Amino acid sequence: MAQTPTSRGAAKKSPSALPSSTQSDSFRGNAGELQQQAGGKHPVLTTQQGIPVADNQNSLRPSPRGPTLLEDFILREKITHFDHERIPERIVHARGSAAHGFFELTHSLKQYTTAKVLTEVGVQTPVFTRFSTVAGGAGSVDTPRDVRGFAVKFYTPEGNWDLVGNNIPVFFIQDAMKFPDLVHAVKMEPDRAFPQAASAHDTFWDFVSLMPETMHMIMWAMSDRTIPRSLRMMEGFGVHSFRFVNAAGDSTFVKFHWRPKLGIQSTVWDEAVKLQSADNDFHRRDLFEAIEAGDFPEWELSVQLFTEEDAERFPFDHLDPTKLIPEELVPLQPIGRMVLNRWPDNFFAETEQVAFCPANVPPGIDFSNDPLLQGRLFSYLDTQLSRLGGPNFTQIPINAPKCPFHNMQRDGHMQMQVPKGRVAYEPSSLQGDTPRASLAQGFRHFAQADDGDGRGKGRIRPESFADHYSQARMFFRSQSPLEQAHMASALVFELSKVATVHVREAVVGHLQHVDTDLAQRVADGLGMQALPPAPTAAEPVQDLPPSPALRIIDRMKPTLQGRCIGILVADGSNGNTVANLRKALEKVGATVKIVSPKVGGAVLKDGTLLPADGQLQGTPSVVFDAVASILSPDMGALLAKEAAAVDWFRDAFGHLKAIAACKGTQAILQAGGIEPDAGVVDPADAQGFIAAAQTRQWEREPKVRTLA
Ligand code: HDD
């Protein structure tokens, strides 16, 4: 053991008592022995200047109990570096998890774009994809009700393409001018510094109540989309209309959609809340474990393509980012797939330092005039300058293009390149190898005609952006009755946290334009005596055809692939039943985790030890998609008195999960007041359990909670 002088006794130890190998002019403490603890061949520890370090335990002192000397350059360098280890977190999307992977094109878009990444079928383009929550800080939980960021950096042969989207296809506001207001309203309130990572507070809903353009996005935010089960089970959207430009210079509008191979799935609200205490890192861990297990998450990339003339016929303006184009109107065309197959080596170097920017597009992809997108084109580069400390953040490995790049940008903080030669300007005639612009290969902006209406320059909101309610109504009416009930309940929950009565009333007033039944349900849920008046709508609300593609309950994939099942065992459990169930579950692609009252495992009926993946009290059922339990009657009776065991089943039941419960478990179900239904089966019936576990027991919901 190392003898670091932490006590007076140790400090008084005479230097002459130390092993001779540590005695030298400067060694008065004992350091070397720590090196013995791990095997392998370790390089010598050095300072950042490369100076070898002899003692990494003790600072330099004139005598064993004397003050630390300023001369200790090793200590000063180490502490100084540590003091500067953190950089400003992202003002939004601070909490995120990311992975490396590739994008593979399956259908060429050559007809529409020159971008190689979208024309060379079969080529795998490296990507780095970061998912995030929006409102919370970097250390906040993974499962609040929040929009999720879905940002993909494609390292294409023609430079980086960043598709910086969300898991929702529309946005809260129409003009970038309002973004700081929106973010200030949703973030923790500045005087009290709470709530963290939550929209359920006065300032957010005050802003919403005064900005009817938020209504469509509010419907999405209150839907189950904002409480995803897994980052692997989320859709992603580029949101804005972008442009493709082909070799002839013709332009086509495009919207991008990511669809998860595992299907789309959400949690129920009570589950999301409990996950916040069960596992702050639930989504990050889920992504990490899937990739580590070789169960690589995959998404299909699809496009919606339409021309200027098509757009003229839409009953909304596609340049308004609060509007989506229903896929019933413009179908989705699958063009490729993204697979995430490598977890970053270092969180800070990659996930934290990655810098996305919607302005990063290769030749052949261009922007539309969406005023939100136009503002974003400025914001991201600007924020990276302060977040990453200077203009050379593009040289950080995770941000650097993987294709050759040459320019005349020079110097600045943290310049990593050593450019040769005397020419750092263009045009020049002194050197033969300096970079030159290329009309043939270079980025060319689409030559869009000015569509001004002759009124000239102004701070103008187009009249075509004035209808704020029709698509909100379409989204609400496209949902299944249960999803509508979830939305109404979410609105009641959020507005119940709003103390200001006139704000609650104003929001319910807007809801009348969305759907009067919804408004009434929310008003009832809030205990309002009468429906507040609806504000005047700038445009008549249209009854657009519903879009069933916008539901998610119907679209949960009937599979156990990518899902995780917990099996509760204890001493005396029947090992055969456990083994059979496990085998059957793993055969259909589920991950199985054994939970036991002790993490060391359980001694089964046949005397063998079954190691556990989690201890019962620290592994609540919220972290599983379905649960099973195989217990002896004695252990069942004992655990029926254990709150963690009773909660395990009560929560699984309340969260509409399938339960496989043996006879020995019945005492716990009874203690939890659970009346078994079709979703509660015997663990010996593995196939019955698999069938039940492939979905949630939606018909159970009205029996376990009151929905608005
Ligand atoms: Fe943004 C980050 C997505 C509107 C300004 N945004 C950021 C990230 C995502 C989005 C996924 C995190 C990227 C990462 O993982 O590092 N943002 C969106 C979407 C929007 C949107 C889908 C609307 C369609 N954003 C938006 C506007 C502005 C910004 C209107 C400002 C005018 N966004 C930023 C930012 C951030 C950012 C301040 C914070 C950190 C960063 O950029 O790198 O520049």
C-alpha cells in the first residue's frame, strides 16, 4: 500500500525509512509503490510539456508538514488544467448522447441533386449522430417531457453535411427572431432557477398563450412523442424545407425524415416520471448498451420531394416551420439507412465538442427561405465560437471534414495546422499549389427569383403564415382516442403547474380553436367552472383531412427486438423455468436481465447460483419493457411485504406492461392490489408472454388511471 502522509503519524515518518528506490534529492514522500497495482506496460506519466513525473501523489513542500511551494510546476499545471476542464454547455440541447456510424444510400437522387452522398448508391458515408433533450442542463435527466434533438453529421466527400433536426417535424415559432424568447421562457425561471428540464411552469405557458403560432407544436409536445422509450425508437425530421439542386441547376424542395427500424415507441407519463429517479441516464445507457451488445440502432432516411408548383397547391405555406406536409399529400421515398455502430471513445472530445450547423451543406443541397432556417444559418457558427473558444473548432477531430480541405483561413486561438509557404491570400501568382475556387465543383446557390410583392424591405410576417390552428387540429384529430386522452392529460398536468390563472385560461381559450372537446376536457381537468373565451383567430380554422401516419400507438412494432425484459428471481426459484423463459425471449431478440433481492444472485432450487444483473431495490420495473417473476411460494410470501417488490409489479401493471407471474408471485400481486388481466400470464407460457410483451396493454389503461 502507498504511504501517503495523510495522518500526522505518517507525515512524521522518517525519509530514511522509505524504500531506497524513492529516495533522491527531491523525494521526501512515497509515491512509487502505487505503480505496482495494475499489470501491463504503462508509459511514463508526463506533464503536458512531456516532462516525466516521478511522484503523482504529493505536492512539493519544504518539509513534511510545511506549506506547498509555488515552484511546484507539476502541481500548478495539473490543477490549472483541471480548473479549465469544462466549457460552456450548449444554451439549448445541452444534455446529449451520441454515436458513430454510417449512412448508406440505397436509391440515387441524381435526378434531383449533385450531392455525392445522395447519388452514389452503396457507398457508406461516416456519420456522427447526437440526440439531445432541449431545455435541461448537461447534467439533467434523460426522460423529461421534452422535444429530442436528432443531429446527424455526414462526413461526405464534398465536406460535412449537418442535418440538425428534432424528433418532431414542426417547430414552436415561425421566425428566428423569437428563438431567444422561446428558450428564455422554457428554461428554468431566471429569478428562482427552477424548474430544471421542464416546460410545466408559468413562463413557458405564458409565452405559449401569447404566441398562437406555437399551437401545432404544443400538440406534438403534449403527445407521447416527447416521452420516448428509447433514442433508438424515435423518428427524426429535418423540419424545414430544403432544396435539392441538380446538374442542370433545377431545384426541387425536400423534407427529410428518419424512421427507426425498431419502430416508434413511447413510455407512459407516470413511467417517464419514475424513470427520472430510477436512472437519470436511461436513454444514454440504453443506447450505449445496445451498441456494446452489437444490437446496432438503425434508421431509414426518406425524403418528401415537391416542386414550387406543388407547393402552390398546399393548403398551407411550406416555408412556415410550424407546418408539416402530410405524407398522404406527399409520400415518403426511402433513400438510405443509417446504422450507429460505435460508441465514442471519449465523451468530451466527441459528444461534447461536436459542433453542428444547419449551414453545413454540400453542393447540391441548398436552403429554402424558411425564416426560422435563415436565422439558424447564423446562430450555430456564432454559438460555437464562444462554446468552443475560437474559430479553429473545425479542426477538432470530431468536427474536421474527412475529405481534403484547403483555404486561406489562418491563425487564431488553438491553431493546430502548420501551413507552409508565403501565400495566404488569393489571387496569388507566387506559388503553384494554392487553393482556388472551382465553378465546376464548388457550392453554387440556387438562383432564386426574388418573390417580393413590390412592398419592399420590411419586418414582414407573410400572410400565408397566419393560420395557426388548422394543422394543430389536424394533428389532434389524427390521433387514436387513447393518444388524445394522453394529450389532454398532459395539458392538464402542465397547466396544473402554472400558478397564474389568466395564463391557464388563455391556453384553454386557444385549445377551443384546436378542438372544443379537447378544450372542455382540459378545462374540466383544471377545475374551471366555465370555458374561457377563445381568442380571435386570424384565419378561419380549416378541417384538414386527418393523417393516421401521425399516430404512434398503432405504429409500435410487434417485436421484442431491442426491448429489455426483467426476470425477478430469489433463493429457491425454479431454474428450469427461468432458463426456458430466458431462452425463448432471447430467441426473439429480447435482452433479458435477472433481478434478485441480492446482487450476488439467487441460489436456485437445484442449488446452483444464478448471478443477478440488478438488485431489486435498485432496479425498478420502469427500466424494463415487460417483467416476469419466478419465485418459490415462501419467497413470494416474504417479498409481498417488501415495498420494492410490490412496486415492481404495481408499476409494471400501471405502465401497461405484460407480466409473467408464477404461482409463488401471486401473494405480491395481491399485496399490490393487482387484478390480473389478459396481459398477466404464467411464465411457463413463454409464447403467451412474448405475444403480450410485444405491445403495451392499452385496454388496461382506463382501469389504472383517470385520463382527462
Ligand atoms: Fe437549434 C442546437 C435543432 C431552431 C439555435 N438545435 C441545436 C441542436 C439541435 C437543434 C438538434 C443540438 C445540436 C447538437 O447536438 O449539438 N434547432 C433545432 C431545430 C430547430 C432549431 C430542429 C427548428 C427547426 N436553433 C433553432 C433556432 C435557433 C437555434 C431558430 C436560433 C436562431 N440551436 C441553436 C444554437 C444551438 C442549437 C444556439 C445550441 C448549441 C449549438 O447550437 O451548437 O445555436
